[in-house]
Amino acid sequence: MINKQNLIYYTSLCCAIWFALTCGGWTYFANLVISYPIGLLSFVLYATGKKTDNNQKRYRIIKFLLMGGIIFSLLVLLGFVIFEI
């Protein structure tokens, strides 16, 4: 059965996976258009779901995907700045 909490969770999870897979694309700053808006949407849905859902343990994977994506994105950007690739 589809309820509001499941819809928020699965939408946020899909957006977090998309963000984690595309966050390293700093070529021509493409990830600012492709990745970060979806990551922001995932974070908003994550925060909304975390407040309203009774089963908050399932939101840990979304948090790890978002944090990992941000760390990876910043490391790739730092690599581009340092090595001027």
C-alpha cells in the first residue's frame, strides 16, 4: 500500500542515489545543474520524512548517500583545482 511516508522515503532515496552517482561531474560545472538540485530536493524530502515518519532508522542510508556525495564532490573539485585537469 502506498502511503505518504513511503512516497517521501522512496523519492528521497532515488534522488539521493542520483546525487551520489552524478556529484563528481565537475566538467563545465555540470553537476551544479544536474546533481545539486536533485540533492537539495532529496535533503528537503529527507528532513520532511524524518519529522513525520515513525520508522526513522530507514533514513540512515539517505543521510550516508548525501554526505558521501557531498564529500566526493568536494574532493573531485579540490582535485581539479590542485591539479588543473
